[in-house]
Amino acid sequence: MTGSEATGTGLAASAAPAVSAPPVAGLPTADFFDYESLLNAAERAKLAQLREFLAAEVAPFATDWWNKAEFPAHILPKLAALELSAPAQRGYSNLFAGIIIAEMTRVDTSLATFFLVHHDLFVESLYGFGSEEQKARLLEDAANLRTTGAFALTEPDHGSDVAGGMETRARRVSGGAADGGDAWVLNGAKRWIGNGTFCDYMLVWARDEADGGIRGFIVDATLPGVSRSRIENKIALRTVQNADIVFTDVRVAEADRFAGISSFEDTNELLRGSRIMVAWQGVGQQLAAFDVARQYAVERQQFGRPLAKFQLVQQQLVTMLGNAVASMGMMVRIAQLQDQGAAEMPQVALAKSYVSARMRETVAMGRSLLGGNGIVTDYRMAKIFSDAEAIYTYEGSFEINTLITGRAVTGVSAIV
């Protein structure tokens, strides 16, 4: 007896539970090794505030947003009030920064994705590469979500190979008074740009026609020549508003070029940080899958007893828990390396690929454990299962991250 919820040729039926149901009382949390205890008191207090916000403002509604593919812009002021933007810049540890992404993901992967695109890519770019004038002009509003940002790197024909294959072009031209002198003209297209349909600004990466170097530009999304359209029919991260963006003779002032960007290596600095955060999302997905599966197993009755009394169900739950704990342990070590300034890209790539693989196994077990109820979003697991596929792919696919680490351990590149 496996405890599967598919019986005969039909799907098992019962009333769907509340999607924000609390953990089963009296049982240990999915943080089975208590990694949260490594946070300091102030960080634990801030994490508790985040959990209160997520429980009240996100958990009861996240599945409905996902089903409708609608982004909840109305909650952004309350999210901003938590003052979590760019945590390391506020003096928090890298471990805390990762755990808050995992916790957001545990409740709603799409909200966590919005957060890391805006804060860990756009805002961190301002901190790391913006001029003092750019920071003074843009940073406060962005950090407090009065304005929102996107990170426009991936292109329709270039994802994993965008470093060498980038086709979006930037041409320097003489500017008029409105440009304050010199200006740039952008032409090209970007794809899969999170927050792209509604953002106020986007960090656009383009190849300089003059020398072939990579440049970064802060582009006002309302400029003439910017065209944005939402990518439809997604099976993952439906709440995230991914966009196709086309730039046709878009004129950008020299003052909006990131002076600190001179090559794709600068981009890699940002991508290393965001890749770590996406790996933390893989942890959050596993925590969510375990939460839902365990509650279902304890409460669901089959053959006159709870599913949790079946041996193979317990085996599945323990495997899910072990995957989550192992993944979190790896990410805790990455956070320690970050604190030391010693987290190298091959280590980050290994973490992203390993956690992604464990996540895929974990959410598949969770979906299977719920049987027929695992394919409807009423029980959350279908949403968790689907969203995992996006995490498996973005910020370097499983395969690309594996090859980055493989290159480091063999000295031979299998990518090119």
C-alpha cells in the first residue's frame, strides 16, 4: 500500500482545505536542524514580522492571484514598510537575506521572485554600479517600492549564451539639451523580463556598437520606442508579470548609463548574488511542499486511518524533509562564504544545481502524495509543483550550473 490518493480510475475527492492552513500543532517545523537559530535576535524578530505579513496579506490570496495571473500591486506599500530591501545594505547577515527569500517563497514563489528581481538585481545594481547622482535620484524611491525596477538581460534568442550572443545594441550619439550632452540609442529585444509589464525603470544590458563591450543603462519604461507585452499561457510563476520588451531607437541620456559597468564580468557579480537567492527559493519550495504534504498526510483519512500511518507515506515525508534540510545546510554554508567575501561562482553554481535537483524530487513526491488532489491549486501543491519548474530553469538552468562547476573541478569547459 503506497497511500496514493488516486483510487481505481477516478481521483479521490474531498473538500479542499484552506490554502493558508497553519502547520500541524505540536510537530517540529520543516527547519528540522534549526538553522534559524543562527540568526541574531534582531534578525529573528524581523523574520517574525515578515511571517505575520505573509500570513495576513499573502497566504489567503496567493493561489487566487496565481490562478488569475494577477500581480497584487496593492500590497507593495505594506511590504516596503517591513524595510527588507537589500538586507545586506541594511546591516543584516547574508544568511538572513537568504532566509527571507526562502520564507517568501514558502508562502508565494511569485512574490519572492518579484522581490528578488526588484531588490537583489535592480536596487543592488544601483548600490553597486550607480553613480552618486543616480543613487541620489533613484535609490530611495526604489528601496521603498515607490518605484519598481526590472533587470533586462535575457533575449528572445539568447539565454544561457547571452554573454557572447547579446544582440541588443547601444550606439553613442550627440545629444541635445534634454540629454544633457551625449546620449545613447538602444535597439533590440529582451524576453522573460520579470516585472517588465509594470516597472518604472529597467536595467537594460546592451552591446556597444563602437567596441563590442557590454554596457548597462537605466531606462525609463515610458520612453518613446519602448514596447512591452506580457508573456501569456505560463504554467509557472503566473503571478509574475514577465514581458517581451522591444527597443526601437530608444534614446537614453548619458547620465542614465551605469558608469560602473564596463564588461559582462560586472554583470556576473550581480548574477552570482541573484543565483544564490534563487537557490534559496529552491529551499523555500521544499519547505512549502513539506508543510502541505505533512498536513495533508496527518489530516486525510483513507482506509479508516490517516495517510500518515502508512509506512511509505512516512518514507516520502522523511525523504522530502531530508532534501530540504540538506539543501538549507548547503545554503547556510554559502551564506557564511558570502560573509567572508569568499563565495565563488562554481560554488554558487553547485548550490543552485544541487538544490534545484532536490527541489524537483521533493515537489514531485509532494504532488504524488496528494494523489488527484495534487493536480488542483485548491490544495496549493499543484502551484508549488508548477512554480518549481521555473526555479529549476532560471538564473542558470540545472544543466548550465552543473557545467560551470564541472569546468572548475576538471579544468576543461564543456559549455563552449
